Amino acid sequence: MDEDIIINDILRRLSKLEKEVQSLSSYSKLLGLKEFINTPKCDLGGNAWRLYELCQGVSNARFLDLGVRDGMSSALMSFDAKEKNNRVCGCDVDFSSFLQNGEHFVDDTYTRYQADSVTLGKYWEEPPFDLIFVDTLHTREQVLAELYFWSNHLQDNGFFVFHDSHWDHTTEGDHIGGKEWRRVDEAITEFFNLPKNVMELNSYASDDIMLHHYASDFGMTFIQVKKPDAIARFKEGIDWKEVFDLRNELNDMHFNKENPNFVDWGQDIPNIQNELVITP
């Protein structure tokens, strides 16, 4: 047999074997991710795979995870990130749980930012994002303050994805520092000028946005911003002074130990990028 034919046959077999190994490795990675998502501490439920599919559908993209916690959302966004040339940034005030649970699901395409999400958004100078996942404090004021800054850093036709947008207790919000706070769904409804509360919608489209809302597993809402100039319109009609006054009150509870209502979870305050008082 001709030597070139033998060499080409060997190369063909090696290429086929390499593809099979890569396929097996990817399948093993996916099984590990599914096991991680199915752990009791993960509250994303079936909506996790909606986020996964959205991120898997793009390449050369940038994703932001606001509220990393154990790292489930970061893991979903980071799957095959290197192969797809995607970058993922994670923001949280405490990465200890992530380092114990989710870190091995990410690689060097992932960057951590130990910061208050609003403060980080105010001072962000790096490239914008194709998708911003919001899962921080479950209050109207926190989410609106995040949207005020991070909406300036969303790519054309980019997505905001909100978790905890459909709580079972629809008549009251979270209780922090002895006070009841308004809910995430109210922030989404108000900012995007929806015709009714997002919990009453399955889908909605306008010239500015495309929305899909899923009520299960505490809710997840996907909003694609179709027009860049829509951001300025979204910000109209909102009393931003009121929003930031309440955000500052909430922030003070979490980062000022002299506050009589200080919420203490052992946060490493000196190493967290945070501005106690922010004005719009």
C-alpha cells in the first residue's frame, strides 16, 4: 500500500477518534452541570435550561452574572465558553460559596468582581454585555438601581434575564431590617413600561422589547431590548431620587455596621467595592 495512503488513513482515524473523545468529554461535562443544577440548593429549576440554551446559541459574546451565590447561573453561562469564545463576568459581595461549589465549572474565561452590583455598574468601563442576569437582592429598588446603570452597558439586541420575578407571595415583598420591601416584578414592570404586571404576562412584544415570562421556580423573565434608544425612554417617568434614596437605605443596612438594623452575614466589608450613597 502506498505510504501516503497509509498516513492519510491513520490521520483520518485519529481525527475521528479525537472528535469522539471531545464528544464524550462534552457529554461528561454536561452531566456534571446537570447534577450541579439539580442540587437542592439551586432554585433555578427548569428555567436554568432556558438560560443555558440562550447562552449556548451565541459565540463571541459577553455575559454578566449579578448575584453569583453558589455559582449555578455562572456555570450555565460558562459552559463551553472557551470553545465559543465567550466571556463571563460574575459579581457578588461574597464568593466563598462559589469557591466551594461552582468554581470548577468555570475556566479562565470567567472573571470575578467582589462588589455591590449597583456600584460596579456605576463605574463600569469595560466592554458591554450581550446578556445580563439579575439575581441579587429581591427588591424593587435594588433592581431598578441596577437597571439604571447596567442598561447603559447592554449590547444592541442584548438580553436582561431576571430571576425571582414571580414569587408565590404576590401581595408582599421581602423583609429586611424590620421593613417590607417591594418586589422584583414591580421593578421589571415599571422600568420596561409594561401594560400590566409581568406576573400576568407570558409573552409581550413592542417596538422596543421582546419579553418571555415563566412563572415556575420563583419565576424567570427574559427581555430582549431591540432598540438602543429605548433605554432613555425606559428611564423616563421614574422617580429616580426616590429609588436611590431607598437603595441607599437598604445598602446602609448591609454595609454600615453602625446602622441599628445592620444585617450581619459576616460580609468582608473592607474588600467589597461599594459606595454607600449613590445619586442618579
